[in-house]
Amino acid sequence: GQQLNQSPQSMFIQEGEDVSMNCTSSSIFNTWLWYKQEPGEGPVLLIALYKAGELTSNGRLTAQFGITRKDSFLNISASIPSDVGIYFCAGQETSGSRLTFGEGTQLTVNP
Amino acid sequence: KAGVTQTPRYLIKTRGQQVTLSCSPISGHRSVSWYQQTPGQGLQFLFEYFSETQRNKGNFPGRFSGRQFSNSRSEMNVSTLELGDSALYLCASSPAQDRGTEAFFGQGTRLTVV
């Protein structure tokens, strides 16, 4: 089956620093989605990417759909304490709407 | 617009019992997918329903089943519960205008099997 490798697994940063995380796949995806999950809650959609090479921003968040369609990255600029959580990438197959998720990046922001 | 609503939020069941979880999608969304989230396996796809038909299925045993009603609400059922079924079960709602659209998640149902 498809594999999504997400890195890093965890990050400990100081408030104000920039953060970068990425996902790579063994297969091509039609859509890349980035989610944030906080304890006891479901994942919240942050950014959706639909075209290879697409670069999309949502406030301090910027994500890109890789040219090969097998990778994506998420950047968070000027991190703040409320950025704490687990960030997941998810790829959507060309043949259906099933999402394949990465393992998640646990982000900790020290004030 | 109301978000995705899952009920109940928490459940405790005994091994061998069966359980039914409910999901109400965002109004106007016709696709509902179910995922299991565990610390060891992460988020795993269970199945997807569109217009009352199962359109896609993940690699889970037949004890896991689901259905969708004409108002797009969905239920999933797990029979003969095992300890390993303890997990957060998440429902995702999608407009499904085509195969490349956003999926919005509910808060999940935390199932504990004892």
C-alpha cells in the first residue's frame, strides 16, 4: 500500500522561530492536505493543495505541493504557543477520496 | 454552518460486545469517511460512503461495517469487540464534487474496550 513518510517526528522550538516539516510518498497523490490536531479533538484542516507546484498560504502557514506530486512541505513562520499540536499531512489518491496520513509531527513551542 | 457532529464522544464497552457510532456530516456534504486513530498505527482509513453506497474500503476485518442514510448521516458498527479496537474513531465529511476535495473531521468518538 501507499506509504507517507513525515518528518520530523517531533520539534521543540522557541516562540518566534520558524518551523518546517515535510512529507514524502512512494506514490503520486492528486491532493495534499495539512491538518493540525490538538488533544481530545479531531484534525482541523489547515491548507489544501490541488496542483503540482502550488504554493498556498494561510496566515503564518505556507504549504507547497511538490512538482513530482510525491511530496509536500508545511512552513510555520514566527511560531506562537498556540501552534502546539500534532501536524499531519494527508494525500488523496487519484482514484478515490481515501486519505493516506503521515505519522504526524509533534510541535512544542516554548514561550 | 454546523461542523461534523459525532456521537457519542466517549464509550466504554466490554470485549465481545458490539457498538454503533454516529456521524452527521456538514450540511450539503454527501461523502462520509471513517478513520481509526491509534498511537501505534496512526490514522487508518476504514471506509467511505457516498449517496448511501460504500465507495471505498480499507483493510479492516468484516467486524467493521457502516452505512449511510438518505440524509447523508452515517453510522459505523463494530461487532465482537476486541481490546485492540480501543481507539479514536473519526468521521470526515466531504462535498465530493469530485475526487479531490477537502475533508473536514468531527471531534471523534473515543472507544475504550475493557
